[in-house]
Amino acid sequence: MPVATLGESLAAGTATAAPGDETAGYTAPPECPDRAAWRSSLRARLPPLLQTHPLLETLSVHVKKVQHAGNAEYEGELGAIDGAPDTARTVRGASCEEVLDALGFIGALGLERAARIGASTASDGPAEAAARPAQPDARLDAAPAAPPVTASPELGATGYALFQGGLVPGSELALGAALELSWRALGWQPWLQLGAYVGVPEEITAAGGSVRFEHWSTHAVACPWRFPASGAFGVRPCLELDLGQTTGEGLGVSEAARRSAPWISTGAQLRAGVVLWRRIELGAGVAGVVPIWHSRFFLRPDETSFETPVVGYRAETYGSVLF
């Protein structure tokens, strides 16, 4: 059966709508604007001649709460009151107002298109109208999409542990804390994290003495997407950048000294997490790291205590909470 055009589906809805029922074809959670408010915003998008058009009475709106990535969101559907499945359009957003605004945009486009098709058909004679081929771009499913619905940014805090043996001097373990920011827009799901970590100090013994290493760094991570886009479990590909300092201090040797060197590195990371109770996320990640600044620490002129590797790896476990 061919897909109904917008004009046809709206016209069919006119016969089934209940003119005296102000709530016909409109359902939404209590916190959403009522039907009158939504129709008022829809009329504001229309030209004056369409603001009282009978096709306006045929639109149906249904909004419900759904879960997306562990958060409550709203999903709305716009269609004709006759319930024809081929004419329905669905959008999702962080608030009910965003969803209803997008449905109003779609409804206004559909009404204008239906009015143009009706006016064009009325200007032709019966023979011309019968011979006119169906225009695919006049169908509801070909109407321009609504403007992208973006979710409000979410701020959170993260605590994490890094395991990076051989990448930096000192202990394999480093502990850190960070702030994170995430949002959704235009099909992207950016996630940013900015924090700092400190390596657990460690003293390395050598013949006739020892050297004590300390390491700290700021740590930035940026991820453009999440796979899948919704659901409790997700995986993110990320890029990371470290800017910090490594310090070595000789102990138990003559002319002992304390030296510091910059720590600059970049890398690629893959992190996976699971959302619990809508606000808490637990996960782990693994990264390949490329140090940009290479340094060497000597206990004696002929005895190297540490040299920055050309490439290294680190693993991470983390827990975060959204504010």
C-alpha cells in the first residue's frame, strides 16, 4: 500500500478528530505544557491564513519519559489522529519543552506543505489532477528534519587510578581526580575530563646509593562519541594529553642533587563504562602513550636510573558521579 502524503494523512485525520474534545490526540506527563500551550506555539510558526486551517485539528501528539544512558529523557511522537503509522515522526530530548518545540516545528512544516499541495491540486482540472504523478518529496517521511535537539551539559567528578609501569619513574601506581563535562549535539556525544594525578613516590636502590623519584601531571581526556549512543554500558574512543613534571633525587651518594624534567605526552585511549543508578559510572580504560619530552636520570655519570621510553602503555580504573 503506498505511503500516504502529508495532505492525505491530515485530511483523513479530520474525519476522526473530535472537534469538541480539547485533549483529543494529546497525551503528555503532568510536567509538560498542556495541549492549548502547544497549539499556541505551533500557530505562532504558521502564516496567518494557516493559523485557523482545519488540518490543524488533525494533529496528534504523544510524549512519554524514557531512559537514555541512564538518564530520564522525553520522547515525543507527532502524527495524525487516525494513527496511520506511515505518518508518525519521533524526536527525543532532555526536556519536555524541547521535544514539544521540535514537534511543533515538524507540524508547521507539514501543514504548510499540505496547504501547498491542496492549493496546487485545486488549481488543476480533474484530468490534470488524475494524471499528476505522486511526488515523493510531498510525503511526511520526506519532510525536512526538525532542528537538532541537544541535551543540557552534565558536570561530574571522577576519581581514578593509573597503572603505568615503565612509562614514568617511580611506582607503577598513580592516583588522580578530575572534573568531567558531557553533552549531546548534532549527532555527537562529546565527553571531556580535566584533572591531575600524582605517582606514588618510590626509592630505587643501587650499588652505593639510591634515587627517589616523584611524578605528577595534569591529565586531559577528550572523547567525541559513545557506542552505543544509549544504554547503561558504553565504549568511548578518546585522545589524551599530559603536562607535568618528573623529579629525581640522589640519596646516599657524594654530591647528591635533585633534578627535575618536564613530562609531556599524548596518546589514544579506549574506555568502557557502565552507568549505575543514573548518576554513577564505573569503568576502565587502556591507552597507548607517546612521550614528547625525553629525559634521563643518572645516579652516577655511568649509571642511568631512568630514561623516558619512546612509547608506553597505561591502564586505568575509575569511578565518577554526576552532579
